[in-house]
Amino acid sequence: KNDTMMPSSTAIPSNDHFGHDAPPPSPFTARLRAAKKSVREATEEALRSARSEETLTGVVVLDGPTKQRIPQDPQQQGDDENAHPNVITDENYDDTYDDEASFELGMSLFGDDVRVVERDLRDRLERVEDELQRVLAEVESDRRRRGLTSGDKYLTQENRIEDSGGVRNMEIDNSSMTAEEAEEEAKRLSAKVHFLKQCSVARSLLDECSTASICVGSGKLVEAATFLSKANSALLEAENGLLSVMSEMTAAASSYGANRLTMEAAAKREINLAKMVLDSIKMQCRRKSVQLYTRTSTIIDTCIQVTKSSISVKGEGGAGGESLADAYDTLAVLSSFNKSSDSSSNNKLEQDISILSTKLYDTILKPILTEFEKDCTNKTGNCKRPFVSYRFTERTNADASSTSASIKGPTIILEWKKEEGDTSIAKAKAVGDNNAHTSNVEAWSDVISFVKTILTFVHERIFLKRESLCHIMGQVLFGGTTSSSTHSSLMSSLSLDNIMGGSLHGKYDGPLMKQMVNVSWETCIPSSSLPASDLCSTLDVIKKMMRKHTDDFERDVLERGFLSSPETSSNEVCTEDEQKHLDELILPLSDIARNYERKYAEKRRLRILSDGRNLLLKNDYHNTVEVGVDVSKKRNNGEGYKDDPTEDNGMTLFVLHKSAISKVASDLMTLCRHAMDESVDCSKFIGDPAVSTSLSLLSPTLYRTARELLDLFRAIIPTAHGSEISTIPRTAAVLHNDCVYFAHHMLTFGHEYKEKFSGGNNVLRQMCTFVDLVPPFRELADRTMGGMIERQKIQILEIVGSRISDFRLSLRSNEDVLEWSEAQTALTAGLYHIRHLSQAWRTILSEDVYGRAMGNLVDTLFCLYLDQVMKAPEISLTACHFVSATFRDATRGSAELFDPVSLEGGMNIGRERCGLWERFTAVSLFMDMSLADINLALAEGVFRSVTGPELSSLIKAVFDESEKRSMLLQALTSQQ
């Protein structure tokens, strides 16, 4: 046997070949050579099979008229002896083509059964494998017999065996053989044999797959998929073995010293050839997979038809032809290999079911839910058309005609249409004239029944009661069950998803579940306030109805596999029957039903906050209304009345002075009062053992909502109108008044409602307060108005200051100069600017705030002129008259700002509101006085607002040196 397997080109050389006598080669050398030759022949046969599939890149395509050459390794070019015989070069091109043509001709003449060819190849490889196992056993036995270690050599270093076969037998023929080397070489050859056997098995299974896929009949697709899956498994095992062989061959080649590069190149060529064979089979497996996927997708698309008013399924269990069951089983087999091999390819079964689920939702379920939500509610949240029922009809169509001849069997059709006319009216009368909220729940039960009927048909007719397929659809429609994250911020607490169901975040977030939860939230939970007298009973009735419908629905989808049973958790104290429900269900829909009172409280809170937000964002903030009491007018009239809060008895400090606030603020305060009134009405449920814990939280929730309305104002208005508040005086004044208005009411708002809460032990009677909101509102008011006044001061400085910068030097002139005209123009412009502000603020701000704001701006104008006059080094007589006249014009113009009717009244108010008024007036009088008049005015206290040094400086600038001036200056100096 060994003689027949040994290649002719590997004859053992004589002793003369080495130039001296040498012992015979290792007894295993010839046997390993024969094994290596058989491995090489199997590899060449595998390459021929690969090229016949026309799938390898870089390999000559022999079937076509054009013959192409593959690119060769640079180390192969010019070295015909080292080139692999399967690589076509210019010299052996024709011979290679003749060999391939002979192979194809032989296959045609003597049979082209791939399984027979591959079986024969595997038999030969098994014989080689058995021989290698015997060699390994004999090596181990010989080692023990000789008493050698694994490092002892059978041949000396001088007696190397040369082989005419070249580098193709590098592992055996070009080195001295030790027992360890022989053992390692046998192991490497065994690994190569195993690789070739697995490739052969894969090719045989692919042929079986092709044969089964061509046949039409029940189970043939599944059989083809099974063969393909086994082929992939064999291919995966061959690939894993190849990786092991690659590392061993690389390590062996690196141990050849001077011939290391040649040996590594040879090893690389062998590895590349193995990869070519492997890639060829992989390509065939991918092509078969695509073919099977295409056929199964075609079967699913042909058998299942989804329209807006019907679902039909064909080939449910047709005998003698392909069916849905075959398609599902085929996809399951192919998908199971992808999962077991950690394949990165997508699960085709899940893809097809996901596409079907999306189509079902978009075509049927979503439009039904959307239409119901649209038709069921109006602006007040009440049901307009309480009952939207559908009548279902399931029929079987025996017509076996189909676009695909391989799909046989009847067509089962589920159709539906709305109940119109008398049927809907009769159902409405059967329920009775219940309130709108109960009618909404009845209407919602019809929608749930519709969804349940659709899913039942899908489970029984389309998915053939396979829970694995239902689970995939459930993942798409209802979502997964991953844990949710905690949302603790204010905005996340206002999130609709967070309020509607605690289980919805991160879990069961599929489109159908989210829409059903949203529709249930919008239609079944009242958003308007219910009378406190029958609130408890109404909510209890709705809760029982909700639990009945939602629990039945979710239990049904759980049993059919569309949903997975979640963990049960609840902090409520329930009866035994209720505890059974809790143990079975804790899903979003049933969560709304079970915690209906808490959901109602949260929806009331959300509705109130939503109304407040819409009020702040959508209404015109510039519209104002008057609030407060005109205290000064009643005082001036001298009206006396005992119970009037404006009576001058010290209580006027606590009265809100007349001003204008935005209508938005007024309406928001009204909404806040309504929330507190509702909280007071619901406070009777606190501590009542007959009322659920969730309902007892309604009153505290509404109290918190009232506080949050005020927080919304402080958050939204400065942000939404920030640009106008910082640039437009009227808007800044309105916001200032709004904040003062809220701060004023918050002082007593908590005391106003504290005593209204029922129950002596009611915690709200002790904790109800709004005083803590006063400082934030006062701070916002001061910041808003203070910032606007500072902005106006800067504008006055720009208008006036730049024009009178040289005014003090021009006062020495005895005639009118340009600087004097500029000073008059600047005064006119400054007063005009302040007068414009007066028109914007007079009707908005309270009298006190308006007076202080105007006084601040007038002081800014007076200060600019006083600084110029006080610093003037010399003032002529003509300039004195000009300054006096200018200052008088300034005081008269300023007095009109405080009282446009009475000049004297305006002067008095200006003297009270302006810190520089008396000083400005004193300087104006000084300019028209003589030294004697000044001396007399000093005695009368006219210049008490002017300091001694300032008055001395003015006297020196206006009057020439004289005895009277010296005496007056000496008197001023002595007084200091």
C-alpha cells in the first residue's frame, strides 16, 4: 500500500547522491511522503471543483471562451519548479486547460453525481488519515523502544535527504527527521486531511441542498435548509481547522534557518490555496442561502395579504405543495445556524416577521386607533360617538388559484366593517345615558376587542399557533422589557410617557403599546374637574370597567405569546381577587386601570399645568388690566369710612397700590385659585379609610400644582419675552408689576386657604404656605425694573453728556456761543426722552414706583448740568443769566413729568422724588443773585443743599475780587 501511495517524483536518493555512505532514511519518511502526495491530489481536485463553480476571483474561468490568468506571487514568477501546478503560467497554460477539459469530459461521460465523487474522495482521505494515525502510533512506540527523548534524531546532521520534488515536500525531505518532527508532520497532515474532508462534506451537502430545493413539495424547503445548515457547520469546522494549520505551518517554516524565506513562501502558497477552496464553498453557501431566503419571502408575501378592511392567508396547511409552515421552518433552521455560529448576519426570520408586523400596524391597527382618538374626543374631552363597533366575518375561499403554482390550499379571509345605523344606536341604549367618561370607556372596550380579534387571527391562522413567531411580532408591536432609567427632573416629571405609565419608560415601548396607552390616557381618564360629591364613586366605576377590559386583553396576548410575563410588583393593599390580577399582570394598560385614581390626579395636574403653559405662551403678554387701589386719590378727596382698607390707619402699607398687570398674570392667578379651590374640595378624602390611598393624594397634588403654576411663570415669561423685557420700557414695567402682584398675594395666599382644608389632622392645614415664593418674585421685579432704569440712564448720558462736554469752559463768554445752543438742545432732547418714558410708565406703574423711577432719571439729567457749572473756572454775567434760564426750563419740564396738570404740584412732587432738585434750584437762584442777596439767602437756608466749598467755588467764578466777596468767602470758610 505504501508503495502505491508514494509519488514517483519522491524516490529515495542513493548513497552516492550525498558523496559518502549514509544510513537509510527514517522508516516514516516514505509513508509521510505518500500521505502528503494524496493530500496534494485532494487539494488539486478541490481546486478543480472550485473553478468549475466560476466563483473564485483570480482563478481561470475555463467554461467561457476567454481564458484569463491569475496574478502570481512575485516569488513564483520565473521559478517554474516552485510554482504550484494549479497556477497557470504561459508555459503550462494549454496543458492545464487540457487537464480541466478532460476532467469535465469525464464527469459528463461517466456521471456527474457530486455526492459519488465526494464520497470517493473522502474514502481516500480516510485511508490517508488512518495511515497517519498508525505512523503516529509507531513513532511513539519506536521512541519508547530506543529509549530516545523527543529531541533525539534518527539521522545525523550530515546525512540530510535531498529530494527532486523541490520545496513541495519541505516538511519531510529537506530536514533531518527527529521523532518529534515526524510526529508534528503527521499531525499537520492529519489537520489538512480533516480540512479537506470537511470541505468535501460541505460540497456534498450543498449538492443535496440543490437537489432538495429544485423539488416542489411539502417539506422540501425545510430539507434544503437543513442540508445548507449542515454544510455551513462543516464549513465552519473546516475554517477553524485551517486557522490551526496556518499557525503550525508558519511556525514550522520559521525553523528552517537559511531556507526560512523559501519555506515561508511555500507555506503561504499552500495556505492561499486552502483559502481559495474555502472561499469557493462559502460563496456557494451564500448563494444557496439567498435563494432559500428569496423563496421563503415570496411564499410569505404571496400567502399573507393585508388591507385596510381584511386579512387573508393562503397555504395555511396545503398538502402536496409549499406552505407557510415550510417557510417558517426554513427560516427557523437558517436562523438557528446564524445564532449558534455567532454570525453577524441578520436573522431573516425576525426580519420577515418584523416587516409583516409593521405592515399590520401601519395598515390596520394605527388607522383604527387614530380614527377612534380623533372621533371620540372633542375640546372638552367628552365622547361624541361613544360606540365604534366592528363586525368581523371569517370565510374560506376554496379557489386554489395563486400567483405561485407551488402554493396550494384554500384562502382564509378575515373581513370587518363598522356597525352602522340601528345596531350602534341599540348598543348605546343598552348601556343607558351614562356620563361621558363611562361612555368613553365603553367605546375603548370596542377598540380593544378589535385589536384582540386581529391578533387572534394572526396567532391561529397566520402564525399557526407558534408562540415563537408571536413573540417576535410582540417585540415589534409591544416592545421589549429592558429596565427604565429614573427621571427625577421637573420636565421629565411632566413627560406624558412618565405620567401615563411607570412601566412605559424603557419597557413595552413598541408603537402599538405606546399608542394604546396614549389613547387610553386621552379618552378614558377625565381631564376636567369632577364634582367632589360623586368623584369617588365615578372613579371607582370607571376603574372597574377599565380593569375588566384591559386585564382580559393583556391576559389574552400573554397566553398567545405576544407578550412575556413581567415581574409583578405593587405597593397597594388589595383583596385576594385583586392580588391575583397583580400576580398575573403588571403591564402599561393594566397599570393605568389599577392605579386609576393616581392617574386621574396626575392628569388633572398635567391638564392644569398645560393650561397654564398655553396661557403663558399663546396669549398676548402686552394686554393689561388694572389692579389695586388708588390710595392717594382717596386721601386727597378726604373720604372717610371705617371699613375701607385704604383708611389712613396704618393698614395702607398692606394694600396693593393701583397699577396695571398683564392679563396673563391675572388669568394665571385665577387658575391658581381654581386649583386651590379644587384641592380644598378634595381634602375630605385625606385620612378616609374608605377611600384609596391614591385618591387621598389628589388634594396634595393639586396644592403642588398651584405652586408649580407660579414657577412656570418665572421660568417661561423671562425666557419667552427676554428681548422685549430688556429693551422695551413698557414690557419691563409690566413684568415688574406682575411680580409685585404675585408677591403681594403670596404673602396671604397660604393663610387664606389653610383654614379651609378639612380635617384637624390634615397635613395641608399645617404645611400650606406660599410665603417662600415672595423673595424670588421680588428679586425678579427689582432686577427687571432696575436693569431698565440703568439702561435709560446710559441713554440719557449718551444724549446729553456728549453735547455739553465743553459747556463749563464756554461760560466765561459774554455773548451767546455754540456751546450754549448745544446745551439748550441737549436739555430739550433729554427732557423729551424722559417724557417718552413717562408716557410708557404712567399708566402701568403704581404712583410710588413711577415717582421713584422718574426722580432717578431726572436726577441723572440734573447731575450732568450741575457738574459742568460747578467745575466752571469763570462764569460771565451773561452766562449767569443763561444758566439761570436753562435751569428754570429744566425744573419746569421735569415738574410736568410728575404732574402734567399743576406746575406747583409737579414742583412739590419733584422736590420729594428727586434727590438733586433743591440743589439744582439753589444753583439756578444763585445765578441771579448779588453778593448781598447771597448773604441773605444763606441766612434763610436757601443753599443748605450746596456744600460750603461748592458755594465758594461758584462765588469765585461769578464775582470779581472785592471786599464784600472776601468777607462772604471768609464767612463760608469759618462755617466749615
